[in-house]
Amino acid sequence: MVVSHLRAALSGILRSPSRLPASSHDPPLAFLQSSAAVASSSGSFAAEDYLVSRCGLTQAQALKAAAKISHLPSRARPDAVLAYLESTLGIPAAGVARVVVMDPTFLCADVEQTLARRVADLHDLGLSRDEIARLVPLAPNSFRNRFLRSNLEFWLAELGSFDKLLKVLRSCSGLLSMDLDKVARPNVDFLRQCGQDISEIAGTNLYISRIFTMKPELLKETVQRAEELGVERGARMFRRALAVVAFTDSEVVARRIRLLHNAGFSKDDVLAIARKQPLVLGLSEQKVQVNVDFLMKDVGLEVSYIVRRPVLLMYSVERRLLPRHCLLKVLREKGLLKGEPDYYGTASMGEKIFVEKYVHPFKNHVPGLTDDYVSKCWGKAMDGIRSQKTD
């Protein structure tokens, strides 16, 4: 078990400011399309090879994507699309590859009738060429949706900035393709009724933004589940509770609760943890078990202490809690500590502050202290875990 070996180790030790339209020197669409047509040799279209050699996909990615474009009679249309992305919009190779991986059928789009029109709509909204180039790789599906402009207007107004929109799209690429009247507006209105700020929800973490695209009835069920954990709608942690229950199966959350019960936490204790740090209920069972065992058995903390400071259950034992505990034990044994520092205070300190307070002042009193802190405790813990795997 991970904890037993940790215990053994312990004992042994980008928004651009430009708002200018596309350069007047950009090649016209007709030229791009005719050039692509000339470049396309007559004969069958080897989709998989094309995706690797021309689009930069890996063999595995190309194998998966090839079925979506293998019906094309030639490479003429994909060449025109790629020329438009690269030359007209200035999207770098990595961005183009991302577009193709996310949506291989993007290569089947009509440049003049579809892509150019969507881009023109965005120019009309005030987006620069650079901003559009950053947007395409995050939401390629949306560029064949005639409602792209209205969706973009709506979410820019709700989220407050283009950069925040990009952040949301990184985890929720379908945001600009959803039905505004059936999904987006009902969800936004309901979240406001729950006392939530839409812009703040988007900034909570990468995944909670997906609640914007949930079916409205499912979102209401999610809110109800969060309230059942004792987290009120207007509470500061309500958004985090939504993030847990929205994307974690109810049985998985129930198992986390049972695990805490078995470790000595009462029902009221668990509800208090959920109110203060609901993300604890979304952690893996191994993570919860390792942290509970370390904090209670190695550090000697009481349940009540952990309940008041549940963030301790989220810190990494290997990278934070164990090395700091080891170092402080050495300093304590050598009589170098004045008083007894509060455990949570030392565990929650930023790394730089901890080193300045507990490592640098004592490095001359304890030879090798710095090296021990940054590598020895961590290394021994990992050696113990590695030896367990090879036994």
C-alpha cells in the first residue's frame, strides 16, 4: 500500500491588441482554390497518408480520422481548406493539426461559401485576424454553423472577455454550436437564479464550464444534488460543488462518503467537508485514503482538525506533506524550532515561503538539509513505492 511505504520512508529519514482586418496582401480565395486544385494530382485520394504528410497527424490519429474524409475524390478541397487556414488566417501547423484531429470533416468544408463567410461575420464583430486564428483550433465545428456569430456575441457578453471565452472553449468546444434558446439562455438564466455569476463560473476550473451545455433539466438535477450535500446556492463553494456532482457519478460520490465514514468521519463531518471543500468528494478513492492515513496515523491529526481544514485532503502527500513533515521532524529533533508550528500553517504555505522560513535559515546547522528537502524525502518515498511494485 502506498501509505505504508510513505510511512516507512518517513521513519527512515493570449489576447492580441490588434483589431485590424486581415492583411490586404492575403491571397484571394480564388487563387488559393486554384492553387490547391493544381497541387492536387489526379488519381485516388490516400486519406491516411495525406493526414500524416500534409496535416502533421500521427499515424494513430490519421488512422482514426481517415474514415471521415476517405470519400473525397481528390485532395483538392482539403488543400483549399488548409491553404485558407495557413495563408489567410495564419494558423500555425500545430493549430491546423488540432483542427483536423478534433474535426476531420473540417477538411470537407467549402472555403468560399462556408469558412470565409463565418470569418467575415467575426471580422464584423470586431475580432482581429489573430483572434480568429486562436479561435478556430478550439472550436472548429462552430465554423460550419450559421449561428456562430450570434452564439459568439452571446457568450462574449456573458463571459466578459475574449480570453475567458477561449479558456472555456478549451474544455467545452461545443459552446459556440449549441442552441441558444433551448440550452444556453435557459441554463444561464437558471444559474443566475441560483445566485451565480456566469463569468465567475467560467473562471472556477476548466471543467465546470461544461455545465453551460448540459440539458437544462439535467442542470437542475445537478443543482439539487449539490444542495443535498449541504452546499447552499449562494455559498462561495457552490460552484465547486456543481463541478463535482455534474461530472462525477452519484455512486462514486457515495463511495467517497463511505470511505470517510469508515475512517472515522461522521455524517456531519462529511457535510462540513463538502461545504468547505466539495472537490474532496471528487478525488480518487486512493488519494483520499492515502491522505487520511498519512494525516491521522503519521502526523497524528484528529478528525476534527481535518474537518476544519479539509484542503489537507487535497494536497499531495508525496510532493508536499511528506517532505515538509520530514524536514520539520529533523529540525524539531535538533532543537532548532522555536515553539511548535501549526501543522496546517506549514502545510498550506507557498513553496517559496516555506523554503525561506524552514530551509534556508537552518542549512548551515544541518548539512545537506536543502538537498534532503528537495530530493531525499521524495526520493526515499518513491523508492519505497517502486520497491513494492517490483516485489
